[in-house]
Amino acid sequence: MAEDGYRLWLRYDSLPKQTVERYRPHVASLVVQGRSPTLAAIREELVAGLSGLLGTKVAVAADLDRDGAIIVGTPRSSPLIARLRLDHLLRALGPEGYIIRSVRLDGRRAIAIASDGEVGALYGAFHLLRLMQTVQPLDDLDIVERPRLRLRILNHWDNLDGSIERGYAGRSLWNWSELPARVDQRLRDYARACASVGINGSVLNNVNADARILSAEYLRKVAAIADAFRPYGVRVYLSIRFSAPMELGGLPTADPLDPTVAAWWRQKADEIYSLIPDFGGFLVKADSEGQPGPRTYRRTHADGANMLAAALAPHGGVVMWRAFVYDPKPGYDRAAAAYDSLKPFDGKFAPNVLLQVKNGPIDFQPREPFHPLFGAMPKTQLMPELQITQEYLGFSNHLVFLAMMWREFLDSDTYAEGPGSTVAKVIDGSLYGQRLTGMAGVANTGSDRNWTGHHFAQANWYAFGRLAWDPNLAPRRIAEEWVRMTFTRDPATAERIVRMMLESYEALVDYMTPLGLHHIMWPGHHYGPAPWWDKAERPDWNSVYYHRADARGLGFDRTATGSDAVSCYNPPIRDLFANIATCPEKFLLWFHHVPWDYRLLSGRTLWDELALRYQRGVDWVRAARKEWDALADRIDAERHAEVARKLAIQERDAVWWRDAVLLYFQTFAKRPLPPGVERPA
Ligand code: GCU
């Protein structure tokens, strides 16, 4: 069979004979009582999954008629589940939580997958399949799961013309010209994949929004997509253009405090909900990078967000207001801009507003310290925005497992309420009791046959979903699951691939932006190095703004002697960052302008260490290529060859990065490359 990657991690090829023998007594039949689109989806997935994995068609039964049944449902959909008397527990877990338990009913053994909601039962079904795909035991199951965050959302930066901003895997999955008459079957597979990791929302269009998405014509198309996603528990959201009342409604203003504007939004919300009763809400990029917003009318972020929130509130919708704002002003540092603009509004947002904040204060760089707003807005519902698509990380050409970056971010201690106030605790509500919680990821999907351009980029979609479900999961565990489901069940081979994935993030940082360097990519497309860039229309779109190389040294002084952006952080982390002697070296050049001969922990000078880091990154890619080549007979030929070709590009790019950046910085450092660093050819 061609292994083109279309099936993602939902591959149900038959298990080895021994495992099948072990499983068979537990999986003799499937009982999904009741009727509904979600129950049908559960039945279909389990029939395909169990039959595929066991290599024989699983029996579908109406009732418990033998030993070894899988029973799935809610106490309302399934009389069998009702008899287990789990209602109390299930209600506590919520409609998306579930229990998978080995039980006995009428003396017969069964595995029950029970939830208070049908979507929770679907999540449980995917969990059981994952156990089997990763060859885990099925005896004595007692699994209790519930999502830690309520909104687990993909943000698609898809334009109405089918292109995708920062998309590297083909065209948009939404075929607007065919919709609503024809809904691509692929949308169902997209929703399946999302549901399999618990993703429950999808913002269909670019944050740089086209007002037309809210026209009657497009809303009908959006409704058709919502219908396709609904059985899988994926709600649809839209990015809106703040000035839509003018562009679509012909109003003379979009002033959020103008009653005609508020009425227009209320009516629009009513219209949307009449077509899509479970519509999720709006994502808003306002007063940012040329997008319209409340500022034009001297209104605040809170004015804008709360007016939209009021229109959605009667229907249960939410507003995700983006914190990606950075207006230049004298003496300004972009790293403090969003903090300065938004912190004053802590406690001022309506209960159905979330502030969507990028993980770092600049813009989806390979490595940034956590965004200081996560430690500064105790009375605001914060949701992080991660970028799954690799805008600044080599597009879909580089193998990089982003769970490592996200883990570092989620574990960052904000010290907002003393030690242990990690970002994970801020966003999951455990620190401040935040009621509405969530996490967004800018999607990396597209029309490419393998969905994400690079086979390994599928792992980042997977990892995002798993971390949004449980922000405490370990990257190793996520990688192990994914590799076993996607590439191989052979433990030794899986371990080698997992190790590559776990190392890949640090390696990419090494060959792109080690020691706290950032934003030195080519302008515009952001692929490849251009540290020399100084011609942008805004200073903060220039590389030289960020690295500040001169004869003395390198890096952005964000301490009191410089921009003082470090003061956005709480003590003691602020003091730790601000002191060159205690600042973690991974953020050294983010916070400090460091002399070329400054000694690092290794005992080497900054210049030597920098050069060696770039070399180390290149060395890793070369070693990864060898390692991958050595796995040729362990992986299907097609995917193996495709990944090998991508790794060749990654090596070319790593060498390009090393040579370009070192040759350029050498014009300031005027020091030779240390031994061990290759001279550019
Ligand atoms: C980055 C990205 C843009 C995007 C913006 C945003 O700057 O390059 O394409 O629109 O982020 O997140 O709004």
C-alpha cells in the first residue's frame, strides 16, 4: 500500500499475531447503543479501528451477548452504560471527560467507555484505539480522563482565495467555491484527526480577516463545514474584521460604543446562530499590523472586546481577543509593547472574553522567554497562542518536534503568586480560578496529501492537541505515542525516532538562533538567515534592531541600562534575567548586550561559544540524516524517502544559517572561528 501519510496517526494496520491473540478475548464485539451522528461516528471509528488492528471484522451487537464486549456511550444513550451507575462520577468529569473501565455485567466481562456526553465517549473510543495502536495491555483497565482546558482550538490562517498565510502544506482545506453544495470528504477526516487528540474548535479563517466571511453567502458555507465537524465535537469559530459593520453593513463607523454598531453585531450574531446553533465565537486581531480596531475611535481593547462579547453572550459564544499589538513609540521595545498596552485592562474584560497571548513577547521565534502578560493579568482569562506551522522554524522543511518548546513555555515560572506559578497553572485556572480556559495553535495543515508537508510536522499537530488536553504531559510520552501510531511498533526503532524528535528542537535553536538571538530571518517570508537586514519600513521589522551587534558585542540590552523590558517580569525571575551572571544562557542575548570576550559557563568566550553552537546544530542534522538512513529497512520506502529528502534540505539550511550568521557577525567581532567550526566553502 502506498504510505502517503494521509492517514496521519490514525493507522489501523493489523497488529502482530501474538498481540492479536492477547487482545481478542477483550474485543469480541462492539456495542454502541442509541442513534445520533456522534454515536454513528464512534461506531464507524471503532469498527474500522478494531477490525483493522485485529485483522478480522469485529462483531457489532445490539446488546451484551457474549464475553469481551466493548460498550460505549452515555448513561442516556446506552442502557448498559446506565446500569454501571457511574452518573455521579461522569457528571464530575464533564461532557468531554470519560472513563474506560474493565467491568462485569450479568457475569460477562466487558470494557466500558462511558461519558456524560457523546463527544466524551468518542474521545474515549479514540483513547482505546490508541492503547491498542501502541500495544498497551487491555486487562483491568481503569482510566479516568478529562480535559484540563475547555477550548482547544486550531487557528487556520486561511484566506478566502484558498491561500494560507504562513501555510507550507498546500492550499486551504476549505473549498469555498464548492461550498455549501459540496462538502469535501476530507473535512470529515480533518475532524476525526482533531477529535482523536481532543481538539474541539477550529477558527476557519485568517486573523487578517476578510470582512466577507460574515456575509450571508459565506455564512452558509461556514454552516456546511460546521455540519461536517459537529459529530466530532469540533466547533467552528471565525476571525472577524473589526470594521465589518462599515464594509458589510454600510455604516459610517465601526465605533464599538456607537449603538448602531453594537446593534449590527448583535444582529450578525443572531444570524450566525440561526445557521450554526453551536457556533463557537470570534477571534479578533485589532489594532495590529494595519488591522482596524477600536483605537481609531479612541476606544480601548476592552471596549472593542466587550461590545462583541455582548453580541455573542446570549448565544453562549466567546471572544478571543488577540494581544499581538505593538505600536512603535519613542524609546519603545517591541518585547514590552503588548504588556504596556494590555496590562492596564486586567479585570476589565467581559466574562466571555479570553485574551489570546502568543507564547513569547515578540513573534513565534524558535526560542523566546514566556510572554510577561502570563504573570501580569490575574483577573483576565488568558489563553496562549502557539504556532504549529513553522513560520520562523524552517517551514515544512525542517524536522522539529515543537512539544519541547511548548513544554519549556508551559513550565516557565511567572512567580506571579510566588514560586511554582507556572504558565500551565495560570492558564488551566488552578492559580486564579480562571473559568474559561483554552489554548490555540496556528494550524500547519493544508491540502497536501500528507496534510502538513513534512511527515514529522504531523507530530506537532498531534502534540498540540495532546498538550491542550493536558498541559502537563511530557514530550517524550507524546512522541512515543505518535511514533508508535504513525511509523513503527518496533520498540527499538521507535526509541531511535523518539530520540531524534526530542533532540530536534534544541538543534534547530542551535543552528538558527542560539543563546537568545531572535528575529534575524529574512524579512517577509521569514525563511533563512538575514541578520544584516536594516531596510524595513519599521525599525522593529529589521534584524539589526534585535541583535544590535557592534564592535563591543552582541545582544539586546533589555535591562535598566537598556529598554528595561525585563521589568515586565515579576521578581525574582526579573532579577535573574536582568543579571548577566544569572540570566539563563538560552536567553542571554535576549536580555543583554554581551561583550564578544565575555566568558560563558563553558569557559569559552561569547564569540567562540556562538560559533560552536551553530556548528553543533549542523552536526546534529548530519547525524540525524545518518540515523534516518540507517532506519531505511524499518520504515515504508515512500515515507522514508520523503523524510530523507527533507532532511537533506534541513542540512543545507543549517549550513546556510551557520555560515551566513557567523560571517556577518565576524565583521563586528573580528575574531577567528574557533577550532572545530568549519570554514564556509
Ligand atoms: C506574524 C506573521 C503574520 C501574522 C501575525 C499575527 O507577524 O508573520 O503573518 O499575521 O504574526 O499573528 O497576526
